[in-house]
Amino acid sequence: MQTDVFSPELSSLVLAVPDNPLRALYPYNTRPGMLNLASGHPSRDAYDVEGLTEASHRATLDATAWSYGPSAGDPELIAALVALTPPRPQGHRLIVTSGAQQVVDLALRSLARPGSTVLLPEPVYPAILAICAAAGLRVSGYRVTAEDPDLTDLGRLLGQVGVSALYAQPTFSNPGGETWSLPMRKRLLELCAAYRVSVVEDDPYRFLSFAGAPPAALVELSAEVAGSVVIWAGSLSKILAPGLRLGWAAVPQAIAQPMTDLRQAGDLQPNSLAQRVALRYLELDRLDAHLSRVRKLYAARRDRLAAALARADFTLEPAAGGMFLFPALPEDARAEGLFERALDQDVLYAPGPAFALERGDHRLGNRLRLCFAGLDAETLGTAARRLVAALKE
Amino acid sequence: MQTDVFSPELSSLVLAVPDNPLRALYPYNTRPGMLNLASGHPSRDAYDVEGLTEASHRATLDATAWSYGPSAGDPELIAALVALTPPRPQGHRLIVTSGAQQVVDLALRSLARPGSTVLLPEPVYPAILAICAAAGLRVSGYRVTAEDPDLTDLGRLLGQVGVSALYAQPTFSNPGGETWSLPMRKRLLELCAAYRVSVVEDDPYRFLSFAGAPPAALVELSAEVAGSVVIWAGSLSKILAPGLRLGWAAVPQAIAQPMTDLRQAGDLQPNSLAQRVALRYLELDRLDAHLSRVRKLYAARRDRLAAALARADFTLEPAAGGMFLFPALPEDARAEGLFERALDQDVLYAPGPAFALERGDHRLGNRLRLCFAGLDAETLGTAARRLVAALKE
């Protein structure tokens, strides 16, 4: 069948959604022999397939897995997620979402009206830019660095008219692999409280800490900082399986209902089957052992990649957890054309400018985001050698 | 932990999202002994649990179920859904979503910018109003009736400034149980094409036809109507299981990418596990037999409820498929307080005004939406007797 179809005018908001530069890398990954340092995906050998399969079998035993359920999430799963949620001020409620991405989307759209401004860290995980564009939100970049312990730059930004929310990834950040110190966290909360700006804390890597517990979450600290408001976003994607598409939020009562209303408008409710599988998995009491195994695996991989990069004179701070390194090239390296030369060597990475707030901003041109989680230690060594070969070409 | 939390100002869009009057009925349903005619949920005895369980076991055999996948959906599932999709113009693509609700959300947000108008049928499924409010869209109601075969009223509405899209549920509609004739369908497409207004066709009940095939879908007819554009929305919720939260769209190429971008911004991608379960289910070749069983079950239930209502002098058109009757009360009935008197009789229904475009509009006050799918024929008979008793009180 064929017909003349007019091209409907599309909404300016939709047209403003930027291409995700990370998803644009996928086609390269299918080339035979390519080693992928680009994608922030958990390693397939880091899934607890036995536990997930057992949980799935149990989940299918009752009709709840097949039926409609509450928009805010399965109450039994919510009860089980309490143990995985940081301590939080009284009055925070938990709601289940389709990944932490949906928490951030619902939170920003609840807090910020079209035309208002959201503060984002620089560099930033680019999917957050898509949320802001689709909602008609402006963005401004901020930095939290040891050189500015009073966060005076951030204070100036918070004082601008029309700032509605601040998005933060203070623990094992993507792409930077950075973790903010406790004093920095408190200072940021004090500033946000003073300017009455709510904080969205994206915290999917908290359980992938390689050396002891990470600093307290912003949501925990908010209990000590009068007037601060934090919406905390967690995810099962990095600790259990991204295919379950389950995240959850700890959110002040006054924002939980609007976020749930918005979620119901968009897609009614979380996936019933996936929620029951997650619940039954958590009941198996395997998560601690599983996470302990994954942390050791990833720590060894980080060590291997960081060592290879240091030997080749990259500058880097070895992330204390999570999945990413964000090294700077050696001083004398030729950044131009490196991505293509790396492809020729069959190694794929995510170029630094993919994490800029604006397309065409090349100030991060000498940075590479490298995921150390997806390849085993030996293959990571090979990938690093290929990268160094591309550098020297 | 306790602290003073300021109440952040929320976005005016979020505050405008109306409460879903159907979800507000849920608490009544938990009363012991209550018979629920209100909820549009498939009957639990209409799930093919054996097939779904078998499909789940197969789905867990490969890591695809646990991993990230494409934002537009699992390519193997998309290939399997082709057989369930109406014929459509060349250049339409299929994308997988979290239920038909998400198709409508993504489609309307792609086609209509904030402040523009979407035309909705009266009465309307109220979750569509939530989509429009959250996106800042205005709504106007239209009717397709035999009294206005040229759809002159609709033509007048389409001619207004700022109309961006028309939402339609032409087959076994919720709540009306109505099905538009073929000439009406063509006339509507001609009008929409003339005014260059795109149509979103919500078609979750197509496979629940009790007497032969329903009229051709709008998307099929659009191939014959030059200039018409239709985005078709299908769902596995009513034919397989709502807990899978899977729908899909057939959408012109030029709109498929913007819808996928928006989807990626909101929650990245469809649920990988649920997609693999649906794929493995469709491979089992049980769907035709399952649907044949469900259609017979629901047809018998419709007959039982329609007969009981007719005996009690309700006015109704027995729906030729789907899940709903939308009868008018007998002429001499006292509508006021009926909902409460029905609760006293332990029977729950969805009051007509829940399907008005504006809260507080009581023109549908003498209508009731009754779902005949969720109770067996004998229990439906009891529910109808209780309703009639409430009416006579």
C-alpha cells in the first residue's frame, strides 16, 4: 500500500531533543573483533543468572506478575527496597520506576516548569540533557572541585533567576568517576537550601564501591541541613540487571504524588513481571554475595586498566567505585583523529565531548570515557594496548 | 531523622494533571464481598498462565532478557508483532512501548506543542486527559454519531486554529463500547487530511471482536486517503497480560524517530525481560487458541450482563467486542446517590461523569461504565441484580 503522506509539523520540544552521542556509538560495536570500552553496560558475566532464573520461576507462580498494579509500585517490592535505600529524612516515600532515568525525568518535570533552569554537573551523563530538552528546560553547568571548597561558583549560579532544580551524581560519577567529599556534600546542600533549590541525587553506582562505604548520600545528609530537599534515585540496573528496567526513588511526600501522577499519565505503572522477579530475587538472599563478587571483579578490572593508562602517561584519578575512568590524554598526544585511529585498531571509546552540556563544545576533547566493567582483565589489557597504539600512530 | 523541609514549588503542568477518577475507585474494591464492575481489567481466569510460564522459562535462557537493548524495541519482538498489526501504508515502522498508554503519550507529545489543541472523543478514557494536561495541551471534545454522517461538527472543530492532533478509539471504545462504521472512518480521515491533522488510533480491543472481524483500522484505510497520517497503537494488555506492560505503535517513519528520542529521554527503552517473554510466548503458537477462548468467554459475559440490564429497562447498545457496556439508566431512575446505594449493595461501577472531558460536567450522569470481562457469567448476574436493587431503593 502506498499513499502521499504529509509530514506533520512536530513539536519544537521533540525536535530539540539532542541525539544521544553514546547510542550513536553502538553500530561500531557490532564490527567483528571490536573491543568496547565505550558502553556503560554491566558485564554479562556479572549477572547472577542462576539467581535471576530462580527468581523468575518463583515470580510466575502468582497472577500478580501478569496483572495491573499500583502506579507507585508493588508494595511488597517497595518494602524490600527499604533495605537498599540510604537513610533519609522522615516523610520520604519510596516509589518504583522504570530505571533511575525515569526518576530523574519525573523529578525534573515535577520541579521545573518549561523555560526554567536546571543546574547540571560538567561533564554530564548525556541522557540528562535529553530529559531537559524534551521538557523545555534550560540547563547551566556547575562544577564541584577541590579548588573551590566554598562552591562560590555554584552559589552564583543558584542565585540566578529561574533555577528550579539541581541534578547531581556525587558518588562514582558518570563519566568522571568522581566522588564528592563529605564537606562538599554538606556545603552543596546548604547552598541549595539557602536558595530553595531542590536536589535530584542520581545514585546508581553506590553499591559498586571498591574500598569501604562511600560518603553519606545527599538524601541522608539533608536531614541535618535545614531546608534542604533531596530526591534520591536508585537503580537495579548496575547491581542486578539493566534488562529489568527497575529503579526507585526516595522522595519527600509532597513530591511523591505529583511524580506518580506524571508517571501514570506517561505509562500507567511499573512493569509487574519485572517487579515480581526483583522481589523474589531479593527474597533469595543472594544479593550481598553477588555484589561482593561483582565489586571484586570490577575493582580488579579498574586496577588493570588504570595501570595500563598510567604507564602510557595518561592523567587520571582512579575511580573508587562505579564503572568508569575519565582520563586525560598524555600532554604530547594528538587528540585529533584519535577516535578513528582507535577504530582502526579495533577499540571503541566514548569521546570526552559527548559529555559536554553543548554539542560542539570541544573543551573535553582530550578526555576519554572508558568503561572498565564490561571486559575481563586480560581483554582490558589488550584494549589498552590498542588504544596506546592508536595514540602513537 | 527529622528536618524542616520546604515545600518546593511544583511545575504548573504537573499540578494540572487531573486525578484519574477510575484509580480513585480502587479502595472500594478491597471491601470484602464487593463485586467489581468498575475496573477495565482482563479477567484473571483469562490469562494463559501455562503459556506465559513456559514463555518465561524460555526467556530466561539467554542474557538478552537481563541486558540493555534498543530504545525502539527488541528487533525479534518487532518482527513477531508484524503479524498482529493491521495492514498499513508503506513507510510505517513498528516501535515497542510500555503499553498503548505510552504510544499515545509519545505520539501526542511529538505532534502537539504546549498550548496547542488535541481533539478527543466524548466520552473519553480519562488517562488520555492526564497525558494532555502533563504536556500542556488543550483539549476539545468531538463526537462521531449516525445523526451527523458528514461529521460537520468535527469539520468545524478541525478548522479551528491550533489543532495539532486527533485521538480516536474507533473500535470497541472505552467507555462507550462503540465501533465506527467504515464510511465514518473514511469520512474522518478525509477531514483530518484536509486540515492536515494527524490521527492517533488507540486500538487495544481489536482482537476482542465477538462476531467476525471489526471494520478496517484507520491506519489501514489511511493508505486510501491521500494526505492522511495515522499513528496506530496496539497493546498486549488485553490479549495477553497487562502486567507485561507492552504495547506497540505502527508509525510513519518521520514520526518514529522523534517518538523514540522522547522515549529514550523518559525511560531509555522497553523492558527487556517482558519483551523476551512476549516473544517466546508468540513463538509458542498458542495465541490464536487463547484468543478464541477469551472471545467466547467475554461474549457470553457480555450477553449475560446486557440481558440483565435490558430486563431492568436500561438503554444500551450491546458492544460487539472489547470489555465495556455504557448503558443509560431507565427513564424513571434516580441517578442521584446511586453510586453510594450500589456500594451499600456491594457492587462497584464507574460513573459516567468519570469519562467527561471536564471534571464537574454531569451530562453523563445517567450513564454507567460496566466492565463485563472481569467476572464470570453467574457472578455478573448477581452484580446486575444488586445494581437493580440499588436503583429501586
